[in-house]
Amino acid sequence: MNDSEYRNFCLELVASFAARLSQEAEKTSPEDPLRSLANGFEALARGEGLYDEGAALVNTLFTHAPEFAPLFPRDLLWFIGGDCLHFMPDEELAKYQQLEDMRIEAMAGDSSFDYRAERAKLLNLQ
């Protein structure tokens, strides 16, 4: 999986999360801050402000709407990085670093790399 494919994979994760959050936000009043948060994640899913605003949105999610934090894909914490990494324990960070190193090594050697399969093995998701 090259960088572009990896970015698209992460955008798919953001889009899926944004859709779920938007569904929940629709159940709230129009002035509820959750609607604004959902709109922010929908913009991220379109690739708008992913690196500039992504960490701030995640921080807002984890601090002001923690009931939705378990729904947020862990891969995105790693992908967005920065302050998002504070929401991951050290052992999880080490696994994502290992996964990233494997992906980069495969790219450098022009080898194919099945990110989803390697991720499942490394994180014991099978």
C-alpha cells in the first residue's frame, strides 16, 4: 500500500465515522455542538483540513463527546498524529509504528503490502 492508497484508506475510515456521528447528531437539537462536530468530520472525510484541523476535531471529540470516542478508528489517531497520539497507550503506539515501518519498507523495496491483513495480524484482530 503506497502513501496515496494509505491516505485513501484513512479517508474511508473518516467518512465512515463521520456518517455514524452525523446520524447521532441528527437526533439532537439544531444548536447542539455535536452537529458542528459532525460537520467538521464530514469536511475531513472530503479531505478538507485533514492535517490542519483533524487533531483539533479529534481532541474535541475525546474531551467533549467521549461517548463517541470508542467509535473513532484507532488507525486515524496514528494517521493524524500530533496530539492524537496522546489518546493511544505506548504499546499501541509501538504496534502502529511497527506497522508503518513495515509499510514503508515494502514501498522502498517495491514489494506489495496488504495493510489490512498485516494490521489484523499485528493487532490481533483476526
